[in-house]
Amino acid sequence: MDLSLSTETVGDRTIVKVGGEIDVYTAPKLREQLVELVNDGNFHLVVDMEGVDFLDSTGLGVLVGGLKRVRAHEGSLRLVCNQERILKIFRITGLTKVFPIHTSVEDAVQATD
């Protein structure tokens, strides 16, 4: 399966809607998108993972890298995920302590740092 990406801006937040699988083959596409957004001055990102079917360690690395990139600019990276199998990966790796994880895009956009 491939990876689909689309972006939209709501206020000062940029929403990256991700669909498909984030794995060793598709993660570079997500990395490029996050780097491009930050380079363009978008420092408050919401990654909507509701359409993600699979996430591996390479995908996790891309998300952590994106978080480091936005934090270097006093920014934020929030995740939207309500799929138990994906949430389990964040819990097992301890990344629930690193990423704010929301159940909807609306919650993530309205959240304050």
C-alpha cells in the first residue's frame, strides 16, 4: 500500500492528513513533507493519522524527527489517532509521553501548549 498526504491550514496550525502505511518504504515521503512545511515557516503541525493502517519504527523515527524540527522553532507537533493498534505502538515505545495525542483534529487544533 502507498502513502497519501494532504495538508490544510487552520489558524496557525497546519494539518497533515496521512493515509495508508508509514513504513521503511513510504516514511521518506512523510519526512520530506514535514521538512518542507517547517522550512516554509509552519511550526505548529497536527498529523492526522486516522487513515493510517500501519506504522513501523521508521515511521516513528520520522515523527520524532519532525517533533525535534518544530521544537527548534518553538513549535509543536500533535498527533490525531484513535486506532487502538496504532496507539498501542506509542504506548509500548513510551512515546505517549513525548507526543500529545488527540482523538480528533478539532481537539488537536484547539489545544494549547
